[in-house]
Amino acid sequence: MTESTSKPAIATEPLVTLRGVTCRYASEDVLRDVDLTIGEGEFVGVVGPSGCGKTTLLRAIAGSMVPVSGSATRRKGLRMAYVPQVETINWSFPVTVAQCVLMGRVVGRLLPWPSAAERAAVSEILARLDIEDLRDRHIRELSGGQQQRVFIARAMLGEPDLLLMDEPTAGVDARLRHEILHLLDELHGRGLAILLTTHDLNGIAAHLPRMVCLNRSVIGAGRPVDVLVPDILERTYGASMQVLEHGGMPVVVDHFEHRHATADGREHTHVHGHAHGHTHDHAHRGAP
Amino acid sequence: MIDELLRPFEFEFFRNGLIVATMAGALCGLVGVYVVLKGMSYIGHGLSHAIFGGFAASTLLGINFLLGAGAWGVASALMINGVTRRRVLGSDAAIGVITTASFALGLALFAFFDGEGASFDAALFGSILGVGTQDVIAIAVVCVLASALVFLRYRALLFTTFDPEVAEVSGVNTARMDALLMLVLAGSILATMKILGVTLIAAALVIPPAVARMLTTSFSRMLWMSSAIGAGCGFVGMNLSYHLDVQSGPTIVLVAATAFALVFMATGPLGRSRSAAIGKAGA
């Protein structure tokens, strides 16, 4: 997941264009005047503090939330797929893996059971995601990574142009995060456009070709090296953060200042650093 | 013994009642799967009470019951659907207001016009008497419509039930699916009201899916199992109703409750955890 995966901008019609989008729940603006364009084959990470409107942005892009002002235009015939946050899924619902994945082909068939072609497509996707032997299991009988894969498989079965994912790595351990990131990178490599939201600045967002810092409005958008700068981060998170460099990648560090008086009456400033996520797991393993 | 069991089959009213009860069980079992998994049990309960208002009004005004209560039921169903979809704060309360007010209106109409009697009791608790050819046809029509909906819109309905927001993004018209489901639910309540009774329809909607859920984790299997369990309970309950001389609604529900208890005990902790999770749908 390096800069080499980002493609040069092609002069085609963008998949989705948001212009001055404002979304409101009750009387509160959750998104304010958001401009955003998602082009073909892009891979974008949206970051920001809790409650900054990340999920609402996904909904506005997907069209399940109608803006009170501004416009969201989708390219004609655009096929989108949405992978919801794992916690929002009703895991006790009686569906097997194959039944769940088949929902991805919801349009265009009048019979309840899958056609031979659909069965083959499901098998192929499950095999590609390495969960083929689980097809008749109930969705709750799976591990966290397998559950995530089932929903990616469901999204892929609809052969989307744009994949929207809400926090695909929330509550996921480092190994699984790598696995998911690797998988998404592979799908992106085949031409799929992906937009995901994440809390994980260093573990996810910094690895993507393009990121968007959101706090009700778009504070900054572009390559991680251009966006992960103290000024944009402070305006996004409302707290000052430091950006270090590690192996050519920006690493964001939280930065709390505690002022307290010492016995002689002078003030000392202590700075406590706290890395956001883990950029390189081997760095931690290598520590004595 | 066998003669005694077969005796009621000589009577046409019983044969009609038995056909209606069996179809009613199957229909409620089928529709109930969606009702239960969408966390709409309360709506099913409320809607049956709302339709009672339409039943009272049409009985007293001398309008055809299926037309009068049907129009009333469809209006209530769409109203409830609208309230629920808008996610108004406390939509449960709003549904409670609409449906119990309608039920109370029905009771008041009956009291005011002194219309209590056999049909009043039948509407509340179900009765085999008064089940005619018209009722057999009505329930057969609703069965065909419900099956057609489940068959032809299988994935869209499943997707809407499981994960409505993602379904919408994936191109499903979830508003239409919800409305269709509400209409089929209203039709099912209307067609089964005479045999099951307003106060007991909710049980016929909820118990068979709950039993089926304890027995399987597959959606398609849950659909046919729940329909079969509902049909079986309707058939056995109707026979018991004749032999015990108890209204059909209570006997059908008691048979279903017994089936629930047996499966609950037989499946042990596994079934229990499955059925415990059933109410969390839509959370």
C-alpha cells in the first residue's frame, strides 16, 4: 500500500461528486458544505474524530441520506456496495454465509434459489477471500476476520464500481488489519474504487493513496504526506498533534501538555507522546 | 376412538374451519418469520387490534366484513408503516395510540349499538362457527399473494429484513418492500381473524417462527419450517377445539405454545441461545 498504487488522475467522469453538501439530524448540521469528488479506481480513507460525520458522509455518498442543501451526483449506472460496521450487523439473524453473500445479487432474479452462474460466482468469491469451506455456516460461527470477509464478499458479488466501507478495521487486531488492508489493496489493484472511514490514522489512512480529514466539513484532502500535517490535524481533531517520520511514512503522535508547578515554584512542561495505531508492527516487536 | 376422531369431518362447517385453520397457521407462520426478524411483533399485535375497529364498524354498518375491515386494516398498516419508517421518537407509543384507539372504538361501537353476541366473541377469540366458503376463498387468496411475494421478491425481502440500509444502497426499494410486507400482514390478520381471534393472532405470528428459529440457522429452512409448524398447530388445534368444545383461537395457540415448550426443552442451550437472540432483530 504505497504511493505506487495511486493512479494518475484520468479525465473520466467522476463516480460521485458532492457539492456543498449539508446534512442534518434533528436540527444539528452533521455535515456542513462538503465538497468531495471520487474518481474511478480511487482508494480514499476518511478520518476524523468520533461524531465528525464520517458515517453520514458515507450515507450521503450512497444516497441513503438526502442532503438538506447541496447536491450529491452519482455517475449514471454507478454500482455501489456498502460494507457496514461490524457492530451494526444482527449476528443472530438466521442466515448462512452463502445466503448472506447472495444478497449481493439482489436485483434481476425472480427465483429464490441461486442460478448455476450465481452459485459459481459465490464459490469463486468465497475462494478468493479464502472462506469457501464456510459457506454453509451460520454467520455467528465465524471469527472476526471471516465475518468481515463475508460482508466484503457480499459487496463484491454485486460487481460494484465503488465500495463503501464504514470502519472496516474497528476493534480488529494488528494481524487482521494487515490482512484486510492487503485484501482491499488487491481489489483496488483490479480497478475497484474504495472509500472507507477509519479511526486508525497510522495503521490505515497513512497507507492509502488519498485521504480526507473530516470534521463536519472537509478540513484537508490529498496524499497522506500532504494532509498529515500539524495544522490540518489540529483543525480536524481539535487537539495538537505531532507528525514524525518513520521509514518515509508520516506517523501521527498525540501530544498532551501537562503544566504543573514544582517545589521551587517554576512551571515545567511535560510532553507525553502517544502514537495513533501502529505503523509497523515489527518496530514494537523489536523493542527490548 | 378413530371413529370419534373422524366424526367432525362429516360436517361441512368443520371441514371449512379445518382448512381455514391450517392455512391460517401456515400463513401466519410464513409472514411471522419476517415480522419476528424485523422486530415487528408489537406491530402485528397492534394491527390485529386496529383491524377490530374496522370489523366492528363494518358489522354494525352492514358492510361486507372483508371490505370494511380490509380498508380499515390497510389504512392502519400504512399509517403504522409511515410512523415506523420516519423513526419518530417513541414510535412504539404512536403505534400504541393508533391501534388501541382503533380497538377501543370497536369495543365502544359494539357496546353503543348493543351489538355484542356471537360475532363479537368470535372476533376476539376466534370461532369455527360462521366460517363460510367466502372465508376459505379469502384466506386462499391471501396465502397465494403472500407466497408470491416471498417467492418473487425473496432476496429483496430478505435483504430488507436483515440489513435495510445496505439493501437500499444496493438498489432495493426498501420502502416498497416494507409497505408490501405490511399489506400482506394486514391481509393475513384480516383473513385469519375469524378463526384465531384478534387477541390471539399475535401468538400465531410469533410462536411458529420462534420454534423454527430454535431448529435452524438457515433462513430458507426457517421459512418452510415455520409455515409447516403453523399449519400443524392450526390443524391439531382445530381438532382439539371441536373435541374439547373450546374456541379455536385458544386451542391453536395452546398447541403452538406446547410445541414451543417441547422444542425449547429438546434443543437445550443451543436452541435457547438462538431464540433469545430473536428479539434483538432490528436493534
